Amino acid sequence: MSSSDNDQVELFHRINRLKAKAGGDPNSSHEGALEPGMIEKADELIADFCKDCDTVVKHVLEKLSAKWKEMADAGPSSTREKLAQEVFTLAHEIKDIAGMCGYTLMSDFGESLRDYIIETKLDRDAQRIIVQAHVDAMNAAFRHNIRDDGGPAAQELKALVKVAIEKHS
Amino acid sequence: MPHPLDQKGKSSNIFRNKDDDVTTYDLKNLNVLLVEDSRSMQTLIASMLRSFGVGDVLVCEGGNEAIGILTITQARKKGSDIKGIDIVLTDWLMPQGSGVELLEWIRSHEADNIKFLPVLLLSAYTTQKVIATARDNGANEALVKPVSGATLAGRILSIIDKPRAFVKTENFFGPDRRRQDMAFKGPDRRKIQAEMIKVNHEQL
């Protein structure tokens, strides 16, 4: 095999300053640990966060619904792209927060909506029907406290969104 | 397959007890930049980092803002009050500059204290493709949301304890994509001979 500049590989071994800053020996391969109790404290923060889950999820869902309505009413305009970005961000937030708060089904709808918005400019009526179906399904899941995607009600909501996607894509 | 760090007690020290003979890290001198567009997640993850004792957690909403922050913090002069960032934690998908765009900017930067920065990519996606993309763009670690105390601490400790050498090839710059502590049992498909590798050791 002939060697050329393109085949050149460089390796950089750096001094482990991070380990030194954390109080470890940068030349040692021994691993360190966090102070006992810190992990538990972090998990308590998640548990505290989840206590307010319903309020937080409701708040984000209301914001998403309102922003989507604003966008749907706006018609073709320069503000639409900005609004679409805000709807995207809120769908992304629903995906994260609902997932963390045990609303698996809503989280799945949030993810599906977010991914759909990435792929489209939402400038056709048919596309807007798909977004509306996602928003309606998320609101229904919250209103009826449908958390996971196992039960018949969850299947029904998933089917509604699926039909909207298949029919209007 | 679960990340090795997520298997309790298997390859991580995070669950060790007070009596075990390991160094207890103090993260008060570490400065972390958290890039996350969701306000709720920002608050939660920043609080978790502070509960680990991290000294400073700077928070911003997107890759573009992060680039602005890093440009200032990493260019600080000696003796300045501005603190340099030690670790970047970034979300994957953000409207104001994605995690991958930020990662590309970091790894292609000229300054050593930017291009070698450890980057932990947070993602709500769970696909192998995302993890592979993170790795191939030079992320040190990836973590799938929702996070737990153990998974977040595990990734931070992995960055501190198991830094990989950086590799520069024609089309890649980032931490070695092969984890040296995991034995490879397949055939040797490497095309590069030892004499074609230039090794740089950083000196103090």
C-alpha cells in the first residue's frame, strides 16, 4: 500500500487537566467517584420535577395549542416560518417533558410532530391537518390521563393520527 | 444494547460506597456549558450538575449562542475574571443552532482549548444512527433523555476518567472512536500502518 498525505493519521495524547481539576492524579489510571449521596440528590431533583409534571405538561401543551392556532390563522406570511419554529420547539419540549413525566403516548406524539415539522414547511392545508391531528391527540391524552400506549383509548388516538398522516401526506 | 456506564456497578465507580478506596472528586473547579432550548430541562439538568458539586453551570438556548460564549470564555487572558469552559453538554435538536453544528464548530476550531473540549451530547432520540452520528462528529459521550442521576454522573465521570486520545484523519477529528477498554474480536481491517501514524504528546 502506498502512503500519501491523505493516509496520514495523527494522534493527540493530552494531559488530563480535567482530572487534575477534579482532585485526581492526571497520570493515574485509577478512577474516581462522586461523593456518596450526590446521585441520590440528583434523582430527588428529578422526583421533585415530576411532582409538578401535570402542571408543567399542561402549561407546555397549552402553549403549543395556542401557538399552533396562531400559526394556522396566520395564513401565508413572513411570520409563519417563525411560528413554525416555535411550534417545533414546543413539540420538542413536549417530547422531553412528557417522557420524563410518564406521559409516554404524548411524548411519542410530540416526537412525531417535531419530526414532521422538520420535514415540511407547513404551507399546505393537508399538512396542517396532520399537525392538528397531533395537537388534538396530545390534548385528548392529557384530558383523559392516557399515559402509555397500551390501552384501547391510546390505540384509538394513535390510529387517528396515523390515518391523518396516511391520508394527507 | 445499554451503554456500559448504565449497568449498575459494572464499569463505573459512581455507585461505590464511602469506605471504598477511590478518589472522591470535587467538581467545584469545573465549569460546564449547558446548551438546551427547553427551559424546564435547562433548570433540571443545571440543578443536577450543581448537585454533583459542579462549580459553574452556564446555560444557553442554542448552538449559535454557545459559539458566542465559547469564543469569549476560551479566549480569556490569564488573570481574567472570565472562567474557561471545561465540558460542553449540548442538546441534539435546537432551532437556534443544533448540537451537531456546535460540535462541528468546536472540532474544526483552531484553538486547542476549543477543539479539544469534551462534548457530551444529549438526545431525545434513541436510535443507533444518532449515537453513530454523535461519535462520527467527534462527541466524547452521548446520553439519551430522559436522564437519571446515575446516567448523567456516569458520563461526566467517564469524560474525567477515560479521556481518549484525539485522532485526526483526512475526514475526522475527535476522540478515538474505539473505546480501548473494550476488546475487539473481529478481523483487523485497518489500512494504516504504524509508521503512518504521527503521535503527539502534549507537554506541560
